[in-house]
Amino acid sequence: MGGTFRLRPGCVVQGYRFAFDPNAAQEQGLRSHCGAARAAYNWAVSWVTASWWQRRAEASYGIDEDGLTPWRSWSLPVLRKEFNRIKTTDPTFADWWQENSKEAYNTGLANAAAAFDNYAKSRQGRRKGGRVGVPRRKVKRKARLACRFTTGTIRVEPGGRHVTLPRLGTIRTHEPTAKLLARLRTRGTRVLSVTVRHERGRWFVSFQVETARDITRVARPDTAVGIDVGVKHLAVLADSDGEIRYEPNPRHLDGMLKLLKFHSRRVTRRQGPDHRTDQKPSKRWEKANRERNRLHHRVADLRTDALHKLTTRIRAEYGTVVVEDLNVAGLLRNGRLARQVADAGFGEIRRQLTYKGRRNACRTIVANRWYPSSKTCSNCGAVKAKLPLHVRVFTCDACGPVLDRDENAARNLVALAACPAGTGVAGDQDTPRVSKPRGADRKTRRQRPDQDTGRGGRAGGASLPHPRQKETGDRSQDAAAHSALR
């Protein structure tokens, strides 16, 4: 789509994904296109970084800044122009570049340009998330097979079981494409791009379509629901009408764990690959590895299906959904809970609820990460100083109710939708102050040395002072609620 793409008013970008059933020749063509994308990416990375190393070598010889080799641009137009110039003479591409569509090479060049952009923004502190390193060449045995098409002959055949792509021809799909075909027949719908990808042991094709937004009226548009996700129960739902629902955690990975351990032991007893000694895997190892991977793919498919059904059901019923801004990456660093958290898919639940809400023009409220939903009494609003994770029952020391910890959190979350100007807790008015034992009103956790000194962490050597931060339990109810609603 490029940087000049603008979504038309009243339209949304929607994806359709189907499994491929290619024959042997078509699969070879798919692998050739994906390999061409990887080769173009590696060439772009090497071409740009070569000027970096040359400048460093010249600087070590004492050459001044004006005499150094100029920087090479990594913008997509520059990479595409240079690649078209050398592809007929470079021995890496000269003999075979005509076998694939130009879209395959453009995929690799576009990915390289995006990788350098992400690296530059991360160095300058203009990119969210973890630090991004210098783009590196992709290894053939590790690289993901993927190729993207934006131009050429892209067509869904009228029969509903075949897709035509540039240079690859007509390929049969494993499942009917009737939904996409019906969408393409409506006025104003167009295909933006098509991506073929090999994952979970088979080939998939994904269509990115710009189409008119279909707003479906939800069953209860004036009702809000607070959702507290967890491991014991996948989600606890508390709506503004007072109804409480518990969604069980299917634990797909735990149900398959015994069988996965058995197949993993079989894999380790076979002769596997060793890239240090160029040892090739045996046929029995490849067969055992395929059987083990099939189980992992089965677990992933079951989890995806369950999460989509849950989020679709929620979005079809409620007009307002309140969720938490959980630090899922931090939860995955907990050695005791990492497997259960990853199996539940906390981040995927929030992502699906967000985009499905936009599709139905419904509201999504994200509670502040430091909002004490579990520590706050949903009846009177008193905030506990400490509430360890192993305590599954919430008992209020001020008004005395006893209820499930997750249910109490869900009640507090749904109250955020009804109290936009207050603290967001049910007992917002005349909240009693609860004494904090063991001096919990003072800071108890020492900051890391790099936070105290303001050093480390930021790319480019920049250092910013870190303000003193307090734990959630150290703040008063009014301050905690104010930060949650900012």
C-alpha cells in the first residue's frame, strides 16, 4: 500500500485467510518466490550496511567527515532503483531473477526499508516497545516463507475454490472462498494486497480488502461489561445490569502436554540436525518432528478458535467493553505462570475486542495499567495496600463483603464506564480510609540503579531523569482513580 495510502471514508480494511492445496509444481513456485524475497532482503541489508563499515574504516585512517563515503539511503524507491540496476549483472541474481514475479523482490526490499526505519526510530526514541537492533541477513533454514503481491493478475475465481496470482497461476484453496467472492462483488470493494505464507506445515493465502463498513447493531447497546482475564477463569464478565458470568479456561496446552512430552522424547532419541557438524537429520527424526509439530499446530488452532468465539460473542452483546491494560510481557517473565498466561492469550483477547468493537462502532475503555481493580472493594471503594496473587478471595476490612477476587475486579472495571468523572469504583462517594499496615504508605521497593542515576537503556547514549515512582498500593484511592481515568 505504501505511505501514500489513504482509507476511503466509511470503509475499513478487512482480511480473509484461506489454506492452499498446491500441487508439487505450484509449491515449488511458492518456495521460489519466498526465497527471492529473502534474497532481495539480504542484498538490501548488505548494500546499506556496506557504506557504514566503509565509513568506519575510513574514519579510523584519519579521514575527515567531508571525505568519508556518503551514506546510502534505505528508502524503498532508492533500493528498488539500485536493485533493478544490478539484478542483470550481479552473479547472485543474474541467472534466475526472471523466474519470479517482480513482487517477490519488492517484498524483500520493502521489508528491508521498514527494518531500517524501525531501527532508526528506536535509536532516536521515537518507537514504542523494546529496542530494535541493526537489521541482519536472514538465514535460509530459519527465515519465514512469505511473499506479498500488490499488482498483477490477482483474482478469485468464480467457482469459489481457486485463486489466481501473478506468475504462480491458478491454485486451489482448501476451503471455499464464497465469503470473499460475495464481498468482491459488492460495489466499492477492492483488493489491496495478497500475501502467501507457509506456517504450521501448510500454505496460506491472505487477502487484504478495502470494503464498506458493515455496522451490526449489538443486542444490548446501552449495557457495559467489565472483563477481568485470568488463569483460573479465562474471563469474568460483570455487566452494568448486575449479571456475573464466568468463562472457563479451556487450557488447550495443558490437555495436550502429556502427549507433547511423549513426542518430544521421541524426537530427542532420533538423529537430529547439527549445523555445527553439517549433520543431516534422519528420516525417522523428520517423521517424529512432524508429528510433534502437528500437536503444537492443533493447540494453536484450538486456542485461536476459542478466543474468536469468545470475543465475537461479547462484542455482539454489549455496547461498551472495559478491559485492563495488562503488562503481558512482564507476566511472561514469571516462571510459574508463563505457560498458563501464554496459553490463555491475554493480549490476543484485548486485541480482538478492540478491533471488533471498532467494526460495530462500539466503545472500548482501557483501564490504566496501575488501576487497582483487584485491591479495591467494589462495594465501598476502600483500597487494600497489599493483595498477594495466591489470595483468591477478596475480603473488605471496611464494609465486610467476601467475594471472588476476579469478580470484584470485574465489578470495578464495569464501574469505570458509569463514572467518567469519579474514581471509577462502585463506592465512589464518602469512601472510608483504610489504614495501611507495616508502613505501606511509604515506598518499600528499591529502584534499579539505572533508574536512580538516569543512565542506561536509551539508544544513542541519551539519558533522561526518571521521576520517583510509587507502587499502586501506596497511592490513595482518589489518586489511583484519577490516573486511571486520565
